[in-house]
Amino acid sequence: MRTSLLVIAVVLLAGCQRLESVGKAPAFTPLVSGSEYSSMASMGLPEDVATGSAQDVASLWSGSRGSLLGDRRAGRRGDILTVVIEIDDKAEISNSSGRSRSGSDTMGIPQMLGIPQRIDQNLPAGASLGQAISTKSKSTYQGEGSVSRKEKLTLRVAAAVVDSLPNGVLHIQGSQEVRVNFELRELIVEGFVRPEDISRQNEITYDKIAGARISYGGRGQITDVQQPRYGQQVVDAVLPF
């Protein structure tokens, strides 16, 4: 009884949360939260303290990032770069397999010092050791499967360097939210990149991101209608058929 009441309470609570968004547009994720803002707000402690000389500061051709010939590509915690996502994948897979097997076994004792004949007299009518065992088996299997998939996605999103690993690899993370009427589209990008793979335009393509995590989706009235109700999801998960 307590379990049933607890389940009903959870369902009602989930329904109340959905009712709160009725007639309202989806809310944006707070901008001053997450790893992106933290990386730009706090630069972190350097592992080594670099010492410079007065000549480096006074030189017109210094190698600093702010100089005329300085490298302005992202390379430190809090820097921003552009991730170019151009996915155009197509895959077609088709498999077919078959298997067939048959077997037959027969064993009997028609003659052995007259013993089978004596035993046959005590057996039910129609039974005889002349055909003691006779078995037949047959199995057939046929299977086919095919997969056809095509994906195309072209996007650009700004990402921030949230951490610099000891080997120099940069951990980047970026997000983008666009709200149109009552539908919110969100793009999330995360992964690891090498500084040398970043172009002079401070851009990097998605195929150079190790462990890339790219999510493109949304939330709002249209997405909500496309999702099955909570009760239907519970039934689909519980029913074994």
C-alpha cells in the first residue's frame, strides 16, 4: 500500500512540474553557471611562474599574445575558439545467414541368445526390443537484417577552454541555446583538442576533437508533444511483451 502511494505521489509530482511550464516559453540555462563561465572567471593557478625581463616588455616584436605577430589562438584556460561541425555520414549494412541440420538414430536388439524374445512376452502389445530406440531431429534457421542510416549536420559553435591537461591537451566545452517562440534548441559540444590542431582563424573541426560529445536537440511544446506520456513510458518499461 505504501509503495502504491509513493508511486502515485511521484507521478503527481512529475505532472505538477509539467503544469508549471504551461503557457510559458522554455527558460534558458543560466549563463553564469557551468564550466565555461568558471574557466573564464577564474584563470587557475599556474604550475610554473614565468619570469620575464624588461627587454621583452619593451620590444616591439615580442612574442606575447597581444603583440603584432603574437599567436591569438586559444591555448589557455578561459580562451574561446570556434568549433566547426560538418557531419555528413551515410551507412548501409545488410546481413543474411542461414543454417539447417537434420539427424536420425535407430537402435535395436533383434537377436541376443533369445533374451529379447523372452522380454517381448512381458512388454505391452506392440512393444519390442527389435526397435529399442528410434529418433529423428531437424532444425532450420534463417535470419536477415539490414541497416540504412544517413545523417547531415552543419553547425558552428563557440567553445571555451575549461582546462589544460599536463600534456598540453585542451579540454573544451561549449553550449548554445536558441529560442524560437515556445521551442528551445540547444547545442552542446565537449571534448579534447591539441593546440596545434587549432587553425589560424581560431577554429577547429569536429573530427579533430578526441572523445567528442556533440548533442543537438531541444525542449519545448513541439518536443513535449513528440514524447510519450510518463504512464506510457512506465508501461513500456514494465510489460514483458
